Amino acid sequence: MKFLVAYFLIIFILSIFYTVIDKVHSKNSNSRVPEKVLIYFAFLGGAIPMYITMKIIRHKTLHNKFMIGLPLIILFQMIILILILKAVSNT
């Protein structure tokens, strides 16, 4: 259990960090964080903090890949979590 908490804490922090860094770099014309990296962290469990961060800092809010994609990833992850919890409770 401690491992899962640590894992998600790290993924949440990295998801927020890379989202903010991409926003800062977009304003300064520096090298950007590839969208593949942001999507990767979303799939690893960082979709919720990334979506919230994007809404707060108004970053990529016009990109359907993120504004529709992240909620779909969240929904998919919730379904998986529910199925896992059901399987565990049945044992």
C-alpha cells in the first residue's frame, strides 16, 4: 500500500511539473515538453492532476487531445480500478 501511495505521489508531482514546464517554455519559446510525454504521464496515473493543472494555468485548453482525452483516460482508469476492487473483494 505504501508503494502505491508513493508511486501516485511521484506521478502526480511529475505530471504537474511537466505541465507547468511546458506552459513556461511555450511562453519563452524554449524547447517544449513533447505531447507524447504528457500523455504518457496521464496514462501512468497523472491524468487527474494534469487536467486540473491545465485548467488552472489555462494550458492546452483548446487541444481536444487533452481536454477530451484526459477525461477519457480518467474514466478508463476508474473503470479499471472498479474492476480490480471488485475482483479483490470477491476473493
